[in-house]
Amino acid sequence: MLLTTTEYISGKDLEVLGMVKGSTIQSKHIGKDIGATFKTLVGGELSSYTDMMNEAREIATERMKKEAEAMNADAIVCVRYSSSAIMPGAAEVMAYGTAVKFK
């Protein structure tokens, strides 16, 4: 499955199938959350949260691709990601785009 952030794929005529999305809500266990709180006092990257968000993007992307595959799509164009805090230490990540078929 081809994913792109552009609205078109060079050299391809596209038939729009519709919007597809995938999302997940991820959190870290209390020990990692406490460690991250202390890290904010001295500064620096909160690597456990970076890992959590990378994993969440991967899961959301796979769910979006699965939805596109169910529509028999060849690609997803205009791929975007969004995230929002659900509660302290938990975030939702959403991947969305437009499923297309090559003509």
C-alpha cells in the first residue's frame, strides 16, 4: 500500500474511494509517568513518551491501511496525523487520508 502526503501520485490517474482513518489511545504505566515527571525538572527528551507516540503512530497507520485494503484501495493520499491528550500520560493518535484506486 502506497502512502503519500501529497494530493496526487505522479503519472497515475486516481479514483477516489473515500476517507480512511485509524486511531489508538496509548498510555505509559505509572512508573514511567513518574520518571517522566522528574525528567521535566531537569529538561531533556522524554524518551518513554517518544517511544509511546511512535508506537501509537504505527498502530494508527496500520489500522488506516487495513480500512483502505477493505475498500480495495491501491494507495492513500493526503495522509495526515493528529494527536490529542486524553488524560495525563495518555494520548490519542489518529492517522487519516483519502483511499484511492489507480485507473
